[in-house]
Amino acid sequence: MELLTPLLAPVLVFLGLALIFGLGLGWVSSRFKVDTDPVVDQIDQLLPQTQCAQCGYPGCRPYAEAIASGAADINQCPPGGETAINALADLLGLEAKALNPENGEDKPPTVAVIDEAVCIGCTLCIQACPVDAIVGATKQMHTVIAAECTGCDLCLPPCPVDCIEMVVLDKDLQAWRWPQPDRSQQPEAMQ
């Protein structure tokens, strides 16, 4: 018991400080809580989260905010394609439009593949990847984590040896999606 007595005071002081700081942080987090717009959250959930910037915004969240504020149109997301445009139109009560050709074209899902024999390990592709799907080290070969790659093509321009190729994903059980129904053949009441 004599050995625990000198340790008891510092432990109690630290526990008291932890309790005071914990309560203070809890109060501050509830007092200064930042509320987000639920419409922006819903729009952001419909976007593909590729963070490719093809829409003209640095990522999917800023694009969602621009759509919600009326600063951007719903047809600027090439990775989302017609599926995302239709979902956004349904959510916002707007008429679906064709993909804006200034932002890109609707294409099948792709994934980056690095030719490791040609790769010089410059790390420029790693720096360009917005979702950290490329792994490797300086002056070592790099590889792509296919499950994380969004097919945004942002790794292609910085590669000095052109060792990256975009490959169309095979339709397997992991990548397959139900096709969207043809809206032109639906009755007026269903549209």
C-alpha cells in the first residue's frame, strides 16, 4: 500500500484533467456543430466518388454543393454517366439531360494497369491519384489496387514513360449492375 500512495495523486490528477478536457471538448463539439445541407449529402451519395475533377470541380462533394446551389448542371459527371444523371434528375425533380460533351464522354468502367517492367518508380502517378489506388516507392515498381481504382485517368498525364494503360473492367459478379430501364417506353404516370 505504501508503494501505491505516491502514485495515487498523479493518477487522480490526470484522470481529473482528462474528465475536464473530455467534458469541455464534448460541449465545444455540440455548441459549434456544423450542420450540412441534407440535399448536398443526398446528391453526394449519388455521385460515383471518383474525385476525378472532370466536372470542373475538385471533387464530388464540391460538385454536389454546386448542383444544390444551382451553380452547376446535373450532366457534368462522365464517370457517373447516364445512371448518375438520371438519379440526380429524379432526386431534384429535373428533366434528365445527355452528358455534357465538354466534360467528357460516357464510357464503360475502367481500371488503371501499370506495366511494371517499364515503370521507373517516379511516384508522379501516386501523387496524381485522388483515391490512393497506386502503391509503390521511389525508384521501385508501382502497382494499382484494382478494387480502389476509380478509372479517373488522372494518373495518365504525369507518367513520363507511358507505362499506364486504362483497361475496361470485365463484367463479373463484382462489377455487374442491373441496366437502367428505358424511360421512353414507360407509361406517362410512371415517369
